[in-house]
Amino acid sequence: MATFIGLGEGLVRLSPPDHQRIEQANMFEVQIGGAELNVCVALSRLGIEAAWISKLTNNPIGRLITNRARQYGVDVSRVVWTDAGRVGLYFFELGSTPRANAVIYDRAHSAINTLNADELDWEFISRAKVMHLTGITPALSSSARQLVKEIVARLKGLDVLLSFDVNYRGRLWTVEEARRTLLELLPSVDFLFVTLEDAKAVIGLNGTPEEIVKQLRKEFARVVAMLTFSEGGAMACHDGSTVYYQPPYELTVVDRLGAGDAFVAGAIYGWLNGASWEKCLANAVAMAAFKCTIPGDFAIVEISELETLLSKSAIAVRR
């Protein structure tokens, strides 16, 4: 039985070594990623029973993804296998100031786009405490969008809380498409995660960060809304009026990819262990900071490391 379930696409990440440009590369380093899977791995490493659900092509590339997830303790027993379609790829070029990182996706027609809600093990899902989705999945295709809507509708009849990270990807859909879909989904969300930029540009909210996180909690999130900032740090609001702020850490960035997913994992880990919202927010920011120091998409962090970092920093400030 899984306490936490993430559902979404799994991807193979190919990166040139030593900050090379993709067009220079003679070889690529292989990593595995995917927003929802990243959260599952981070939680599993923190001792939470986490399962990941997806649809993968039954070939060595698909099995590479599940093998890597299983390596970090994630339950992949409910992955749906198919002989059709393909596994998504993405190429990641690690830049160095002033050259930005670059990502090229090669994920069209991947197997996740053929997954439908009837293929899921709903008895298994019903025994979880939290299910996590992101705005990436409905952005993939109209069929994936319908899948997410169906999952959200079915969760209403179960005693399972819904965690949702907006995770807007401009290369996958327009702001207008995203806003239309998200405004339909977000009122059903319990734990809502969104960047300040996406809250403004995609959801269409205005005001100070404090005003925006309160709006998110009042209009959408039924349990808590968490707002993150591009420079690090975050805010949380759980009652519509009280706002907590956690400042960013000073750090040396190795790889930012997956930091937002590590943030989600830190917050959910705290909540599952009965922590205060201040501690949940502090966990989240600390996990995101840790992820920035680790190559690849996964936040491979031990509980002892998290607690040590938290003991040396200030817990969230009440505003």
C-alpha cells in the first residue's frame, strides 16, 4: 500500500558532459526524470511509501525508467505497459553564466498519451493518502488532458487528497489553453504549488506575493497554497489569512532541474508527519536547495541531512 501516489510521464534525459553544447556531443549522460516521478523518489528517500503510475512502452527503454525508480524505493507495480507508442526523451544542455541551460523535448506521441482512467488500479489508489498530479500532463495532448480531468473527478469520491503543481510549460501549450484547463481543475485541489510567475501570467492573479498566496488559498486550494520564487524561498497560506515566508538558502547550483519537485516532496513529507505549516514550508525550501546541488532530476536526500540543514536555518516567518 502506498501513502503517496504520483501519476505522470517518465522521461529519459540525455545530457552532454562537461557543459558541452548538444551539437558538440560525442556522448550523452543518461538520467531519468519526470515531475511526478521526481516527487516520488524524493519522498521514498525520506521514508514515505511512494508509488508512481504511468504508461510505458514495454521495451528496454521503458524498463530503464522503472528500474531506476525501483532503485530508489518507488513502487512501480501499477505502471501500465504497452507494446505501442514510445518513451519520451529530453536533451538537457547545462549552461554556465552567462549561457543559460537549454532543454529540447522529444516526447510527441509517447505512451502516456494513450493512458485512460479505466486502466488505473482504483482500489490501489483509494488506499493512498495523497495523489499528486501536475500541469505538465494535461499539456501533453487532448487525451492526456481528458485523463487528468477524469482522475480529478474520480478522486472526489475517494478519501484521497489531491496535490497539484501548476508547472506551466510554454513549449507544450499556450497560456490561454493552460488557464482554461487549470481554472477548471484547481477548485478540486487540496495542496496547490505554483510559482509567482505562473500565478500571475497563467492563473491571472495580481497583487503582492502575500495577496496572491492568500487568493490561491481562498479561491482554489482546500488545504494549503504554496507560492515559490525564482530566486528561491517561498510562501504558504493554509487559512486564507496567515502567510508564512521561508527565505532562500545560499548555495552553489549544480543542477536546478527537479528543484520544484523536491519542494513539493518536502512539504508533503512534513504534512504526512504532522508537522506545522511553518515546518512544512521550511522542509520544502530545504529540499529544493538540496536538489540544486545534485546532478540529475532526483533529490536523493536523507532525513538526517534534511534535519541537519533545518537545524542551522531559521524556520518560516509568520506574516
